[in-house]
Amino acid sequence: MLIPSDLLKNKKILLGVTGSIAVYKSLDLVRLFVKAGAEVKVVMSASAKKFVTPLTFETLTSNQVLDDTNESWVNEHNHIKSADWADLFVIAPATANTIGKLANAIADNMLLQCSLAFAGMKILAPSANTHMLENPITQANLKMLAIANYTILNTQTKELACKTVGDGAMAEPIDVFWQSARALLKDEFWEERMVIVTGGGTVEKIDEVRYLSNFSSGKMASSLATALYCRGADVNLIATRFDTQLPKSMHTIEVTDTQDMLEYLTASLRIAKKGKLSKATLLKDEHIHLIQKKPYLFMAAAVSDYVPEFAQSGKLKKEVLGEKFEIRLKKNIDLLSSIDKSDITTVGFKAEMDEFNAISNASEMIKAKNIDAVCLNVLKDSSDFGSDTNKIEFITREKVESIPHAGKLEVSFGILDYAKSL
């Protein structure tokens, strides 16, 4: 997925680095932050410097590293000013030792002092030996931090530096990046709103080895779901194909054919409409009044117009089929028309190759399928599928808004800005 170079523009991130072999991942994390336009400063513990020198981080960030040896009170290079400067504090990797000290408000090094001084949201990416991580005291410390304005990222199960296989490896840099982007880019409108996104081309089985499908890559749906994730939405991506490097904590459901997608889409719509607690107001009569944000559906899936009338079990043999192989097709169910769209804002997607009639065809789709808006993508040929860029016309009953050609994630943020007015 192409991450916009200005995604985190004007955002300031303080990265805390502790003494773990996983510190090498922090270098990749810094590169991701900087490439996305963020300004990054690093604070290191003494043990972290045994693995990587401060010069390495200074080269990547163009900012002086703060540590126990160079704090200054004649300028802003100290734990108070650094904490005031930052929009977000990320500690990656965080050792069991650091986790224990953080949970008990111990501040005997510069990184811990920064953490105590920082009043905003903090993200913690633990890294420890399996037994150290699973120790009841460490687990209690993590629970304490989780209720103290820390977001705790899950560790991974893999071969650790100690040559044992188990849970304790630090989350991948891309996962820390997306969690950080979500913390920095939350939008009150989308935050805690339930949103369903469908994507990819359906795969309709002819027999056990052959199928009918299309060129849709699912990248636009993946980008849109990622943009929603960054805006704080409770997003569920239902797709046949997914882009790489999606946020790991985002909910995804992999499907194959139309019936598969319909089943999971119907269930997801039912859950979205029922909702969950997003806000609670205690009234004078001591009854709780629940305020549920209206859910959204972005129908970006390329559902096959026709499906094989008789899907075969096993493999059809060419010796039996002969010189000609005719497949009888039947018209597929219209997914967008058939689902219950009451009490949900619905945005459809339409791909057109007839540039002259594209907008009128998309406008007619709004009326015919009783939806709120259409994202129109005018294609030149099949090579447009699978690209990392797009251009969208956002069409409602009242007007047409153009989202210029850009990376699909950038275009997705544009779609969300227009969708807020529906």
C-alpha cells in the first residue's frame, strides 16, 4: 500500500527505545514515520545504546537523541520540553524491566521521566522472553498500564533471540505505524462508528479447479478500510482479496463467491445496526441513554454479474468435454439492491469505461439501487486494475465532486471527507 508522504505531516512523535534486540525494528519504524511526513525525536535508555548508537537515530530523524548523558535546561533538550513537544509517545521496544517501572511510576532514567511527563496517549510495543512476558507480575503491570492511557500492542509468537519459539517478539514496525497513525488521525465523526467495506472480485466456481472472476484487486477497498481505521472507525473489511500491510488489529473477513459475501455482509449489517455502546449519558432519572452513531457501508466489491448455472464437483476432464466447452451462465443476485439498507448510509462503487456516459450512469445507479452516493472510477482498460493510484468522482443526488488522481489511500481520505456530509 502506498503511504502518502504527507499522511503524518505536522505530527510530532517521541519514540522511546529500550534495551532489547528488537531495537533494530525501531529503525524501520522511524523510517516509516519520517517517510509519512512526521517529525520524530528519540529518547534512549542506557541499555538501548548497547544495541544501536544514538548517531544512527540522529541520522534518520535529523534530531538529537535525548538520553541520560545530555539533558539540558538551557534549551528544550530535556524530558519536560520533549514531552510537551510531542503529539504522541511511542515506546518500541519496551522491555519487561521498563514495563515494570512504568507501571509503578518509577522514573530513574530519561525515557521513564519522559513517559511520566507526557500527558497524552502512549503506545507500548513490548518485547521480552516468553516466560518474562507471561510472568503474572508482568501481566499485571500490562493491565495497569492499559488503564493508564497506554495502548498495548500484541506481541508475536516466533523464534526469539534466545533461540526458543514462543510469544514475546515485538510487533512489526508497520503495525506500530498504523496504530500510531490511528492515534494521531482520529476524526470525531468516524471515531467508534461502525463501518463495513466490501472489496475484491467475487470468485464463482465452475468446477473444483476453474472459476469465473474479474480483474478487481481489492486494493481500493483495502485502502478505504485503512483510511477508516486511521480515522478511528470500527471497520470490518469483507473481501476476496486484500492489499498487503493492512493494520493487523483491523477486522477482516475473507470470502470467495457472492453467496459467501452475502452471508457475511448480512450478518455484519445486522450487528452494525444493533450497534454497541459508543457513548452513554446518565439522565436525571438514572436511566442510561445510548447514542449510536449511524453505520456506513462502502460497497467496493466487484460482484460478478453472471455465475455458472451448474457448478460442477470435481474436475471437468477435457477428454470428456471435447473440442468445445460451453458454460451456461445465469444472472447473479444484485447484492447492493437485495440487502437491507435501512438505517445505514450506503456508498456504492462503479467502474465505467464509457467516459461520455459515466456520470449519468452512476447517477442512475443512486436512484435504481436506493443508495446515498456513488464513487465513480472511469477506466481506460484492464491495466487500471491493481494499480496503486486512482481518480474518483464522488457523486450524490445533488452534485459531483472530483477527487484528483493520487495514491489509493490518499484518495480514500478524500472519499471519507465527502462521505461525512451524507
